Amino acid sequence: MCTTLALAVCAVTALSGGAAVAAPSGATEGSAATTVREDFNGDGYQDLAVAAPAATVAGHARAGYIAVTYGSSNGLTTANTTVIDQNTAGVPGAPGVGQAFGYRMVAEDLDHDGLTDLALVTHERFVGEGYAINGSVILLWGSSGGITGQGAVRVPTLPDYQIGDDLTAGDFNGDGTTDLMMLNGDDGWQRDVLYGPFTRAGKPASKQGIFMSDTDNDMSDTAAGDFNGDGIDDLCTFFAYENHAEGGKLWLGTSKGLSKTSTPLPSAAATAVGDFDKDGKDDLATRVVPNGITEDLATDPGTVKIYYGSASGLSTTRTKTITQDTAGVPGVGEKGDQFGARLSSGDVNGDGYADLAAGVPFEAIETAEGAGAVVLLKGGSGGLSGTGSQSFHQDSAGVPGVAEAGDHFGGSVRLLDIDKDGKADLAAGAPDEDLDAVADGGAVWSLRGASSGLTATGSFAFNPVDLGAPVLKARFGLNLANDNGPNIG
């Protein structure tokens, strides 16, 4: 694992107990333009939320914190980064052992004011009005000054309920506002769809309960997108029981909300949604579960399979399978690489086709086992292929740091246009990067998009040391907002 990264970073103010580094100034009110996602301060640049869910906060192991880094014409900088935990003013609750603040995050405009908000999940258990609640979904509101924690609220729930599992966002009734699907009750077979807009008290406009399973299967992964091109988001849910993958289901969105009936899908272990062939219908990229056995994922070379959208939803006949042995894809599929362990889509080269970033967090770089890499697959008129694919790791020319064993670079991935040039940039986490000989502190890299694809020129990396945030076993970068695939081990 790597020692301290030799990074050129801006000076930052040290943090104490979750206090925040100054957010960007001069931001304007938000725009409702659909071309801008994850813009917490409304300045037109996309922003990045990073979780360190294993960090010790105020003496509580694995309490967790998040960092919000703001985009600009110069990309990301630590000077425009805010760190938030449950000690931050305005945030409900308090740090606690194992709460993993931010282990799952959704960045969407929840109150329909044109500014992106952040919904995050914790494992906290607390007592409300005399009854116990298991878990919480906390809403942090966007503002012209960015995310601060001020006015944050928990999504209301009922006594003795568990809340937040499988949190997924989409516009499932086509009314132009964001809805949230999640476990919100004591019946593991039912999920609630909370329809937006949300009030500043965290209350949805309405709620719909759907029984999404009639067995003891656990919901393992989700994805939302407009797969049939009707202007309304649909929902994919995938299931597992013990070590067996149990298939998936597609729930079509309608003007009245999600359909209560579904069509079957093959199993998947990670997902990303994008229009890879630019036909106006979203496509679904997945990681294949080897032989349907989830415990075999750890030793799997990794296979990515794409299901293309159609007028009736996702096609299970028009598909594409890609591995590291596919022509044009860098590297070789080897045992335990886990190609596709995390996935994210975005248009990196500005040609109008969505591209796919595939994390390969257990890839060996030379003799460094598990150093990790990220592969970019490019979209085109025929969809995704190996043609023109790229691979980056910490030993790639121009990328800060050194590839060392167990870093797990590519343990999270996110494609966002953080410099507003019309080309998506790559954020990649290495949650087990060692920092100043401190174990598993973690770090995040940003590589810029260009007409030829990703480039290491001008790449940037930052970590908890740079932010004055907790370091030891923080696993900074284990999760990024809207990158909610299964966390690596």
C-alpha cells in the first residue's frame, strides 16, 4: 500500500469535530437544466460527494463522515471542500459506533428548487418519541453556498422500522420531480416509493408501497433509468439469498407511479445506466454473477454485460458481453481481478454517446497484487465495445501516487463533468490507500475528460490528510454519491 502521496494541493483549514472547510463563494442560484447533475451550489459545475464510512469520529469507530468537493473551471481542489459528519451543526443525531455515515448516498434535487441535495444512509439506531428506529436517511440541502448541514432532516418513519436499505432515486411517475425508493418498514418484502417533491421537513408528496419480493431474498442491487424511452424512469431490482443470486426484476414507471408488476431480469452484482448507443433509451450495464454464486465474485476475473433499452423495456436478447479478454480492452482477465466491480456511465469524449468506467480494484500492477485499475469502455452507434478502451492506474504516466499492493484503486468510480467543458471526468477511489504509514486512509483521484477520452494530464488526487479529516482506517473513497454498487471487501 502507498505511503504519503506527493500531491500538489491547495492549503486548507484544519477540521475539528466535523467543522467545514469553506465552500465556494459567488455561486448563483441553481438551474433546472437536465445537463447538469450533482450541482450542490448551483454554479453549473458538477460536484463530488465522497464517503469515508469506516472513519473514527469523536472516538466512535466506523462512525463515518463525508466530504463534498466542488467543481470549477480548474477541476477539483481541496480548498473548495466541505467535510460533514454527525457532529456538524444542523445534522441530526450524533456519531456512533458502526453508524457508517454516508455508506450509501444519492445526489438529486429532492425539493425541486433547482439545486442538488444529498440523501445519505446511516446504520444509526435512535429513539424517537419513545420508540426505536433502525437506520436513518438524512437529507442535506443544496444551497448557493453549497452543502453545509444546516436544516438537515431525517426522512420521517414509523416506530420500530428499519429505513434506508436500497435507497435509489428516479422520476418514477414522470412529473419532473425526484422520487426515492427504499426499505421503509419492518417488512423486508415491501419497499416504499416516496414521491417528490420533498418538504424541508423531509416529507414526500405521497407514498406507494410495493411488494417487490415474496421470498426471503435480499435486495442486493438496484438501477433506475428510462429503459423504454417514454420519459418516465423505470426501476431494476436484483436479489440474492445467502450465496445464491436470485435474478432481477424490471418495474416500469407510469404516469401513476411504478407498476406493481414486474418482468424478470438476469442477476447482477453491480449496475450503471447510460444511453450507450444514443437511441434515446437508457441501457443497463451490469457485472455478471459467476455461475450465479455471489461468493465466487471475490475470485472472479470479472464480466460486464450490457442490456440495451427497447420500446418494451430492457432487451434480454440484444446484449453485449465484455471482459478484459475482449478485443481492444487493456489487460488480461485473471482470477480475482473483479473487472466491473464498480460501474459508472458518462460521456467522456463529448460525442453524445455514454461511455462506461469499470473499476478493476483487485488488478495486479506488475508485482503489486490488488493495486487496482479503471478501464474506460467507449460508446458508439453500436453501443459499448472494446474499441478505443483505456486503462489507468497509479503507475500510469501523469497519475499521482504509486501503485502498491492492496490500494484497490477503482474501488469506486464516478463520471461527472466537474469542469463544465461538456466532457465527463473520472473520479476513482482507492479506499485502502495508506497515508503517512496510516492504514487504509483512502484517497480519490480525478482524471479529466477529453475528445480522445480520459487523460492523466492535469489529474488530481486528495485524501483525508489534505482535508485535516480523520485518517486511520477511514476508507475514504469507498463510496461516491450515486455510485452505489456493492462495496469491495
